[in-house]
Amino acid sequence: MRNGIFIGERYMCNGIFILDKPIGISSNHALQKVKRLLRAKKAGHSGTLDPLATGMLPIFLGKSTKLTSRLLDADKTYAVTMQLGVRTNTADREGEVIATRDVPYFSVADINSAFNHFRGTISQIPSMFSALKHCGVPLYEYARKGITIDRPERTITIYELKIISFKNNHVDFTVRCSKGTYVRTLVDDVGEKLGCGAHVTQLRRLSVGQFLENQMMTMEQLIALTKENNFCVSQVLLKEVREV
């Protein structure tokens, strides 16, 4: 079956669409929108992004949906902005402020020294504001009710932490990490290591496994293409099933 064959009201899409997810919508919302635009029969995504996060969301269409689990184990790269001096209950800007502290003078070397404690294979306790489930219920549902559940530590690997800039208590950095890494938790832990607290203000996923940033397409680009009379689904599908 080739990509882009139109049957009735739906395309027989078999491939992967690499979406640049916009801020403010859930991964499932983005998935459903792409599915409608491409009139696909089946669709699934690999690796949930919070509404706050932007960037790479691989969407599997048609026969490719059976391959979704392969990317769940893939390494990922993120661009992150971390604000020092403020800690929130969700470890990002959308959470409730639970502590504010003065930020002492830090050099880039000081920040890098703190990062050194998190490079390599480490243990991490997932946030209560995560989608991990306890007795079939996402942890964030318990957290919203003020209930704390014991979470076992998870072994993860931070392959690379690279500082891009440091100005006005904001640190821009990139992180390449293994599956199961919670970037918000990483930032919260770094903030505690520095002694001033920290939270995520911006989060963007740049890569998932073999897929790179320049392969992404925005929702606006997809909408514009689907409005063209000569649009063909194969224009936006990165790979056919047999090539994955």
C-alpha cells in the first residue's frame, strides 16, 4: 500500500508525520487535528508533550501505528529555559509557587558544576504532576487533590547537558537524555543543588531517536498544504512502513 491513496472519505496513510507541536495544546489534541487534516483511518503518537512544551511529536499513521512503541525507548533532546530563584509545585511556570529564594552570584562555571552532578547514569523520582499511573489513575490527578503517592526511583541517563546562555537568572541549555527522563524534575533537582530553587519556563523537544529538528512541520504548514488542490499525503509523510 502506497502513501496517500484516497479511498472514500479517508486516505490510506502509512507513514510517520513529524509534527512541530505548538504551545498550549495537549499531544492528543494535536494528534486528532493531524488525523483529521490527513483524513487518516488510524493514528497514534510516540512520547507525550505537556501543553507547555513545543517541538517534536512523531505521529504514526495507518500501518505505522504498530511501530509507535519503538520510539518510546528512543533517546530525546530538549532545549530548556530554567529560571532560578523560584520553585513551583509542578516544576514549571504553570504551577503554584511554593518557594522564592534569593539567587546568589553564579558564574557559568558554577551552573556547569551543578550540572556535573546530573550527567551520566542517575536516579530520578518522577514528579507527582506526571502522567505515570498509580492504580490506573495518573499521578497528577492525585496531586491536584493534595494526595502524595510514593514513587520509586527510576534509573535514567543524561548523555549531555550543554549551557547555551545564562542571563538575569535564566539558564538556556540543551539536554540529551534516555527514555523516562522528566526534564521538569531535572530542573527542580538542579535548582535544589544550587540552593536557590528553579523551574522550567520554556521546553522544546528537538529530536526523538533518529528524527531531527529539520524534519518537523508546523500545524500551519500542514494546514496550508492540505488546502492546495494538488496536495498529496506523501508530501508530508516522512517514511513508509517498509522503510522504518
